[in-house]
Amino acid sequence: MGAALLDLYGYHAWANRDLLEALEPLPDPAASTARRILNHAFVVAEIFSAHLQSTGHSHKVDNTNETPSLESLRQGVTALDRWYLNYVHHLSSGDLAEFVPFVFTDGDKGYMSRSEILMHVVLHTAIHRGEVERLLSQHSITPPWDTFAVYLHSSQPARRRQEPSAAPER
């Protein structure tokens, strides 16, 4: 699962970067709405990062009061994506199976394995990227390719040749 999570978080960072770049021509108020949606996904990823590290976080809710600028959001997302890639890279299978107790922002208690938390962050963000991609389409802006298969084949071009050597070692 560790290698699959590395691929998944590589995809996650790639898709986030491409979508944030695609937002530049989006006019307001849609641009503000898009940033608000992606900021929510970013805040949730920050919260779960804190849970994974067994540290506190400052978020009382799952978004911030102010909507960040595109550049501020891009910097935050990029840094957090790097953190997740580094975190996943150093996990053992035993670490992935370990359960983490935490408290949701609404005060309810939670208990998930590290692998479940990591899957949640990727899936949650993907849902919200899809919302933003729809906004782009509504404004005649072609959204970026946001599929795992496209990421794998663009980041590992040997896969296109379908050679056994193209498969990454696991």
C-alpha cells in the first residue's frame, strides 16, 4: 500500500497544482467561490495532517473566515502537498495500520487508521476539485485532466510503451 499511496499523493499534488493554475482566468465571483471551495479542502487536509502528527490545530471549523488569494492558497496547498508526500514516503505498513484518535471540528470523536485518513484526504479533495472543475466549464474554461491514469502516464512515460520495465518496482 505504501507505493500505491506514494503514487496517489503524487497524483493529488499534480492535480491540485494543475487546477490552481487553471483558476487564473476565472472571473469573480466564480473565482472567489472556487478559492473558497478549495480552501475548505485545504483546511480539512491541514486538520488531518495535525491528527496524523498527534498535534493540535487552530481550526474551529472546516474553513477560514477569509477567502485567501489565489497565490496564498497555491503556496499553502503546495507546501501541504509536499508534507503529505514526505509523510507517506516514510510510513511503514505498521504505521499505516495504526489507528489515530482525534476530535472533529464539531466536537465529535473520530478514530481512523493512518491509511484511512490518507485516503480520506485524497478523496475529499478530489470531490471538491470536481466542483471547481464544473465552475471552470460553466465559464468556458477547459478544466485540466484530473485522472489518476493520466497522471501515471505523464509522470512515468515508459508506461505508454507497455514494457514490463515500465512498471515501477514495488
